[in-house]
Amino acid sequence: MDNADRDETPAERADRNWTDLLQELRVTQTGVQVLAGFLLTLPFQQRFSQLTRWQAGQYLAAVSCAVMSVILLIAPVSAHRWLFGHHEKTVVVVFGDRMAKVGLAMLAVTIALTVFFVFGVVAGQLAGTVAVTVVAVAFLALWVVLPRRRLQ
């Protein structure tokens, strides 16, 4: 449904869009926080000291991306808190939309790096390369190509 088909004021539209965005963020925030938490516990496992420099680099890249994902996906809530009561809901919605899109992209990179790392450690680099390729294609197809095709 096009926004022009709705009988709502700009303030009502901003409220509705903010509510929709919050629902989406609730889903992603939980997942990214669990993934980040999992990654942060790995150095405390016995086998972690046996990683090669390459594997340690993969791990650190995945952790860095996970932390950035958390920051980006929580940023809209922080912006709302700072701007609450200042009649800037539209600004918050636009900012939140941008942060959510970048946060989702970073989450995709985090998951891909984590799959690459885990498969590489468990089954070898070739398996890691195959797995990350499959994951990257799935992300591109389901998170980018199919939704954008719907817009055409």
C-alpha cells in the first residue's frame, strides 16, 4: 500500500514507521547480541590457543563486525532517547532506517565471517570457503535481490 493511500498525518506516519522499525530492530538486536556474546566467549575455550594466525584474524574480524552490528542496530534507540520530546520523530525514523540497513549489512558480514571461521577450524579452509560462498549468495538473494525485485 502506498503512503498516499493512507489517511494519516505526517506525525501519525512517523509514529507508524517508528513502530514498524522498532519491531524489526527487536528481532535483529536479539540475534546479533546472541551471536556477539557467543563470539566473545570463544577465547575462553581450551582449543582457542591452538588457532593459527589466519584463524585468529578471521575470529577478530568476526568479533569486530559483530560489535559494529550491535552498535548500529541499537543506534536508533539511542537517537530516539536523545531526541525524545523534541518533535523530531521523522529525523529519528530516517536515521533509524539508515542505521538498520547498515547494521543488517554488517550482520550479514558477521554471520558470513563466523561461518567461514567455524567451518575453517572444524573442516578446513576449503570447507570454510564453500560455506561462506553459499551463505553470501543466500544473503544477497534473500536480503537484497528478492526484496529489490519486488520494487521493480
